[in-house]
Amino acid sequence: MVLPILLGFVLGTLCMAMHAVGTAWWIQRQRRRFNSFHASAGTSTLLRVVGLTLAVLTALHVAQILVWAIAYRWIPGVLALVDLEEALYFSLITFTTVGYGDVVIERNWRLMAGIEALNGILLMGWSTAVLLAIAQRFWRDAVDSSENSDEGKKG
């Protein structure tokens, strides 16, 4: 019982570190856009950045799901997952907390799967916060630029 919990915490920590590095890199990259943003860039720039942010966050989640799947295949005690495809499917369903129940692992490793689900919930929430923060920043900058140009026209 202790080994699945410890391994789950190690994998969860690894995935959180991956997410921290990935999101920090992406935010730093977008900071240049924030600094050079102007009102004429408009909606198309916002949509492009939000779309790219979604792609980056999705790629991070896929990589994290792959980490869990590889771990399930690597553990000798997890015999229910016969190949990498099935391990990926189980990991995806667990990470996203869908939990169809059509593929299950051995009883003594279920706690690790529960930790994966908890890890997935936390990382999905983190991604939602990053996406919202980026969208709000662009929106606020667009509104501020618009208000400043309106004031210039009045004066």
C-alpha cells in the first residue's frame, strides 16, 4: 500500500514540475506580446494567443498522461494494462477523472490511480487559471488602449 502512494506522489510531483516549467516558459514568451500589444492588434491577436495557449497546455497534459502511462507499463505488478495503448487510455481516463471503468488495474495499485486523478484535477485547474490570466491580460490591455485613444480624440 505504501509503494503505490509513494510512487503516485513522485509521479504527481514530476507532472507538477513539468507543468510549472511549461507554463512559466509560455507566460514568459507571451510577456513580450503583452509589452508590445496595441489596440490595432485586436481580436485576432487575442484569439491566436488563446488558441496557442490551449495548444501548449494540451501538449503539457498529453505529456503528463504519457508519464503516468509509462509508469504503469514499467511497474511489474500492473499486469492488467497489456500494452502502451491500453496504459495511455487508462491514464487518460484516470487523469481527466472520466473513469469509465472498462479498464481497471490491480487492487493494490488503485491508490496510485487515485493520486493520478487528483493530480489531473489540480493540473487542469492550473491550466484554466493560466488561460484565464492570459485572456484577461490581453483583454484589459485592449480596453485600456481603446480608452486611451478615445481620451486623445476628446482632448
